[in-house]
Amino acid sequence: RAADKAIAKTGKDKRKKKYQSLDEMRQASEDLVGRMWKARDEDLKAFKRDQPALQKLKMLPEVEDFCKRVGFPEVLLQCKILGALRLWLDPMPDSSLPNQSVRTRILKLLEVFPIDEEWKELLRESGGLGKIINFLSIKDPY
């Protein structure tokens, strides 16, 4: 019985964390965007060491999950997620494109964000997400 309890404690709870307040949602969103920047930086370091850049790919399911939760797209936009998504879509230092799965899934993910009167301003603040999307539409055969 003690072994069963020990095993049960090591298992992760599969249920999604529920956020009670807007402040909790904002804090979780800011944390996610910060980790997205860190994943991008770690991928650049790995790329410079001629190692596989996998941090963005590992984190992508979590980003997709957050963006698809009710209420989160608006909060994520306030937390500057478009800038982080732009960094994830930026070409690598040798001008190669990021992982194809990352590119296609992020472009698909942009559909969940509300396009309203603030959208143009948020795109400007992102530091060139629109330009990257246009570039990918020309250079990326997929």
C-alpha cells in the first residue's frame, strides 16, 4: 500500500488548472510568454552549437493549449504574445526557416485570436509579425 501511494504521488494531474481571476490568468499568460522567449533563446544557443533546436517544438503543445482556452486569447494579446510568436517564426541566423511543424501550427494558432479594432496596433507592437507571415507566404512552400 505504501508503494501505491508513492506511485500515485509521482503521477501528474492530467486536469487543466482552472484560473479563478483575471489576475491569475494574466500572471499565467505573462509566465507563458516569458518561457516562450526563453525557449527561443535556448534554441538559438543550441543552433549556434550545432545541436538540434527543440525547445520551441517541446513547448508548442502548451502554447496551443493556453491559446485555445476560453478567455485566454484576449489576455495573451495584452501580454504581448504576438511578439513572442514573431520570434518563434523568425528565420535562424543562417536564414533557414524554423521547424515546419512550428511554423504551420503557429500560423494556424493565429486564427484563435480576435481580430478587432486593436488588432492593427497589436501587430505594430509585435515588431513585425505581419512581415514575417508575408515572408513565409512567399518563401515557405507549405
